[in-house]
Amino acid sequence: MPAVENSSRPRNGVPRHSNRRTLAITSAVLLFLLTLIWSATLWDISRSQKEVQSSVEITTRTLARALSEHMMSTVKRLELAARELDESWTPSGEEMIVEATLLKKSVGDLAMQITIVDATGAVNYSTLPFAAGVSIADREHFKVHLTPPWRDIYVGKPVLGRVSGKWTIQFSSPIVRDNKLVGVTVLSVEPDYFASFFRSLGLNPLDSIDVIRSDGTLLVRSTGDALIYGHVISGTSYLREDSPLSGNFRRPSQIDGIERIFGFYKLSHYGLTFVVGSDVQKAFIPYEQIRAITLWGTSLLSILLVALAILAYDSVRRRDDANRQLELTGQVFDFTGEAICITDNNTNILAVNESFCRLTGYSQAEIIGNTPRVLASGRHGKEFYRHMWDQLLSTGWWEGEIWNRKQDGSHYLEWLNIKVVRDLRGTITNYIGVFADIKKIAVTQRRIEFLATHDELTQLPNRAVFCDRFRNALDSCPSKGCTFAVLFIDIDDFKIVNDSIGHAAGDNLLKEMAVRLTTAAGPNAVLSRFGGDEFTLLLEEADEAVAAAIAQRIIESLRQPIQVGDFEIYSGVSIGIALYPVHGSDISTLLQNADSAMYHAKEQGKNTYSFFNDDLQIKAAIQLQIESGLPRAIAENELILHYQPQVELDSGRVVGLEALVRWQHPNDGMLFPGKFIPQAEKSRLIDRLGEWVADRAAAQIAEWLSAGYSLPKVSINISPSQFLRGAALPMIERILAKYSIPPHLLAIELTESALMSDPKEAQRTLGKFRDMGLEISIDDFGTGFSSLSSLRHYPINLLKIDQSFVRDLEQAPDACAITQTVIDLARYLGISSIAEGIENEGQFTKIKMMGCNIGQGFFFSKALSPAELEQKGIITMGTATITRPT
């Protein structure tokens, strides 16, 4: 087989971009064809619709013209008959009666009745029997002839005949002598006369024929077998005087609501318009059938085209995937770390990869065409190779250790895998061998084993190893009666390093910290990275004194700064220590107690150590009780709200109520906030508790308002975590909307710490609270470290003086000075000040003299339930005042 210099495999296949270009062209052609086909189809459908519309319009106009001509002949006959009667008139009327009798025979098919009336409207004669005294003086077709100009013939409204007793259309003509009305001739035509002609046209039952006067009066309408007359048609342009003689329009009928295409023709001389309407639904049935067939055919063609396009796309995608797979396989073949050799069924080498060349020293040109026998080391006998071939041919694979020889003659041990490749008939076509240098495998294996037991960053044992050593210590100690210590170590303010100079710097700090901790702990200690910035240390056979000494040594080792890049970082640690068996007899308890002691060390100021003790155990138990019991208390309504009045010091008027939560514990009775709020603040439970307080306070405000009470604002406390997470604003918006309470009745209290983290965001949020109409106060003012320069930018209404200053007013001058400063600051900012914790007359007098606006405390009232507030008159229909302690 000829050698291949540049590659060990063929690089066939169309480039991926070419496949995509073909797919894009195919999609574009498909889109073009679909657009062309559908455009032609829709154009043809639109053209067919217009042709049907035009055909119907021509037909209806033609029929309307034919009707007008028929009507004209009818009116001409009636007009001629009226003229003959006019000529036969004499004062006695006898000749006229004779003439009317004769005319009845000639126009009997047309006029049901001929009537002659005198100038007063009295009926003198009728071709039908009639009673004396019948008059039509009130009829429109008579009154129209009372004054000039005289009309040859007038078409009247359909009326119920007083002689015939039937509905007829009246055609009347005046009899005038010496320019004076002497009588009127009336020829009555039944509407059915017109309907019989209409029916002879063979129209669809839903088609309509209308005869309409110029004033909109419908003389007769025929639809199928039904006749309608007497309606008034309004809002139609074709009845205007300036409308064309003939035309078309399309709309629903004013009478039956059926949409029709109408054609009209006007007989202006007689003031009549003839309208023929063709039912749209019926008229367009052939069009709809053709349209449905056309759309179905076009859709089928489109589906076929899309299917062909999908097949083409799938073909291109498969080819593209195959090319990518081929390219990926080639890359794996070329760049894998293991050596690969492919032979034919006679073991002639067809291809090798770069790893093969690198491991054996042969180039591709040198090895291709040879057999693997050139690699034989001579260390294995014939039995070894016979066993190899027996297994290979019987099972299709073989793997094992084998010594081979490089081109330079040196021997090496490899782990070899051989796979037999067969075609569909089961005939062997190729052998594939994959092998690697066992020495490199061993190095990799050791690395994997190390990473399985150690932290990659610090190279310290990981948690699993630490716990394993911990178990060994626990197992051996009972028999030996020894003690040992567990230290939980946490880097102080590590997050600040990560956030300020980056995680890479934080990683470097952790590595240097691991080195210093290892040195300080000594060779016999087990130090591990427990996770993040936490380390654990196991000191076997160590008592309290040894543990304390090593903890102090660790702290001392960190007094020198750690160089991280261009920064010198002074980093301390907080250490918690638990001793076996004093502080626990199992891994979980000892680690948990060491963790609790570590947090106690942080509370003591950080960079120190603390042993676990009974007090911490009690605190841990209390914390666990709070964390497990508070969610239950919220769910099972064990919490209640009491409200402490806030009193205007000058007037004694109650200007506010602060909502304070109480816990009615099923076992411990009534718990005040100091018992559970600090523990809740250490977890996210404070947020759920804050949600409950806000919701319940809003619900109470709504209850009082619905009862008609006049009440002051109610203030609720927002926890810093709620505020900093951005949860406070949506919570307030939600409860205001839920209970529909006025915003000015709700006030929020925030501590200084809530404003310090992100002043700009705090200013934005407080601005939204202000825009909603809420009152904002800063609680416990003077105990934090807020910037006075930024305080003036916050839209606040109240500064609340912490009760620790109020409590010491009568003993501590510095408390007086701070309190006076806060009051003066509030006055300077144009806002009010409120002092909490006023408990006696002396405090009240002093705080009032300082100029404080509002007071709160037991001197005025303890926190009261809603019922007690109502009973004491603090919640009333008017204004409540407190003038003396209660």
C-alpha cells in the first residue's frame, strides 16, 4: 500500500458551508415557488369573485329595467283608463258610470276596483258593491289632488280598501273643470298583480323585487311566495334626486337582514324605483365551489412542494451530519492521546494516527504498508500470539499488556485493545488496534486518585478524606479512652476579597491560607478544605489546652500580610472548637457544634477562637426551635399583632400606631419579639415574618375602615434583608391593592443599616414609597453609621430616636447630647422626631423640653390588641388623645 505523507485518512465530503448554501438556495426557491403559486391562485380567486359580482350586478340591473318597463306599460294603461273616465264626466255622473263599467271589463285583469269620488272625498260610484256614506277624504291618494298642480296620475301607498276590504295599491287621477277639482278617479291594483309577474321571472326564493316610491315607501316586495308592503326604506343613496338612473349596491336588507347584491332602475316621471336583489350566498355558490377546489388543489401542491423541500433538507442535513461526523472522527483519530492502527484483513497497515507515530518513532510513510510484526519485541513466545489470535477470531476482540519495540530499538510496555471489523456477510475486513504507554496511564491514574481525595486548588485532603479520618478517630477513641478536637475555620471577610479584586485573587488567597494553616497545625493534624472559604482541622489526642494553643498559633501565623498580586491582604480567621467526647460523640454533632462555636467567634469580633459550650448549645436549640416553629406559627395563626400608640407630645393626640408582633406559642405561652426576632433575622424567616406582619396590618386597617372608624397611620417594620433584596416595594404594592386601603394610613420603618449597602438604590426605592403616599421613618436612629450627608437626600418623614438613648436621659450626659442632636437634625431637615421607650414622667418631661415631636412607650400605653384599642377609645369615630398614663 502506498504511503500517505500528509494524512492518515481521506478527507472527503462537501464543506459544511456548501451544504448550508445549498439548503438556503433550496429554501429560497421553495419560498419563491410558493409565493408565485399562491399569488396566482389568490389573484384568480379574486378575479372570479369580481366576475361573479359583475355578472350578478348586470343581471339585477337588467331585471330592474325590465320591471320598470312592465310597470310603465301598466301605469300607461291605468293612465289611459283614467283619461277616458275624465272625458266622460258630466255633472250628473251617469255617463261616467257607464264608462267605468265598460272600462272594468277592459282593465279587469289589472285593476281590481274602479272608484269615482266627488270633490269632498265621498264615494259616488265603485265597480264593487259599497255602502252609502263611504269617504276617502283622509286618504293620501285623494288629498294629493286637493290643490294644484294637478297630476295626471298619482301612485299612492298600499292601503286596506274601505270598499273592497283588501290591501291594494291606489292609482288616482284628478277630474278638473274650470281649474277646479270636481272629483277623483281611483283605480285599485292588488299587489299580487305585480307578484304574479315577479314570479314569472323564475328568481331564487331568497331573491327580492322591490317597488319603492321616491319618498322611501315600499309599495310591494316579493321574496319567493311572500309579499311585503307598507315599509319605509331609509338611508339609501339610490333614492336621492341626484342619484343615477340605474346602478348597483351590496348590503344586508333593511327588512329581513339577508345580504344581497341589488340592482335598481328609476322611473323618475312616476317617482318609482325598481330594485332587484340577488341573495349573495346563493349567487356565490358556484364561485365558492370553484374557490374551494382551487384552494384545495393549491394546498395539496404546496404540501407536495414542502414535502419535497423537507426531503431535500433532510438529505442535505444527513450529508452535512455525515461530513461533520467524518470530520469529528478524523479529529478524534488524529488527535486522541492513544495510538491507533488500522489494518486490512491481511494485517497490512492502512492508517495510523499521530499518537502512534509519536509513541513508536515511525512516520506514517515508514509504517503504512507494513504489518504490526515490525513492532514485535521478541519478548513473547508463539503461545502468547496463538492465544491472542484464538480469542480475537472467536470473540472479535482482545486486550492485554504487550511488549513492543520502537524504531530506535527500545522496548516499551503498552496496553493494547484489538477489535475485529466484519462486513454484512461476516467476512473480516479490518483490524483496529488501540494502545497506550502503561507508564503514562499510571501517572494519569495517580492524578485521578489524588483529585478524588484532595481539593484541586489547595491540594489539601477533601471532605471525604477528612470524614474518613474522623471516623477512624471515633472508632479508636472508645478503646483508648482518648480525646481529640475538631476545629472549624472560616476566613473573615473573604467575600470582600472576591468582590473587590476578583475570584482569581480569592483563589490565590485560599492557596496561601492552606500553606499557613498546614504549617501552623503541625504534621500530625488532618487539615482539609471543607468548601468555599471553610477549613476543618482534626487534632487527635488533643485536649482543650492543645486545641487552644494550635488555634492561637493559626491566628498568629496570619498576622503577616498575604501577598496576592499587587495587593497585601491582612486576613484573619474565626475558629470554632469542639472536643470529643465532651461536645459530641459523632461526626455530625461535633462538626455542627464546632460550626456554632465558629459563629460565636465571629460575633465576638472575628479573628479569634471560641470553644463550644452549654450556652451555645442552648442558643443552637433555640435557633432550631425558632426555625422549625416559626413557619408553623405563620401557617397555623399562632402570631398576632398588637399596636402601640404614638402620641403627639404637645397635644396628647394619637398620631400613629406601631404594629408589633406577638407569638402565642402552644407550649411557652406569649412570646415577645425579643425572644424570636433576633433568631429569625439570622435566617430568611425574617422575610416571611415581615410579609405576614404587613399583610395582617393592612387587613386590620381595612377592617377598621369598613367599621367606620377614624384611625391614625399604622407603621410596620421592614427588615434590612427584605429591603436590600428589593422585596419590600412589591410587597407594599401588593397589600395596598389587595385590601384597597389609602396609602397615607400606612407607614414603614427602616433601620439605618438597610440604607447603607446601596444608597442610590435605597434613594430610588424610598422615592417610590413617597410617590405612593407612604410615610417613611428611620428606626433606631443614632445606633448605626449612616452618612449625615446622604441622609438629606432620602425622602423620609421621621427620625426615630432609639430607646437606649431615651432610657439613659436622666443619667448619661452623652445620651442627652445624642438625643438633642438627633432632634435638632430632624428640625433642620424639616421632618419630625419621635422618641421610643418613654417609660416615666422624667423622661417624658425631658424629651418634650428638647423639642421632640412625638413619643411612644409605656408612659403612654403598652402595645394593645385591636379590641383593647377600641375599648380604650384610641380607635374611635373621631380624634383620640392620651393625656395620662394608662
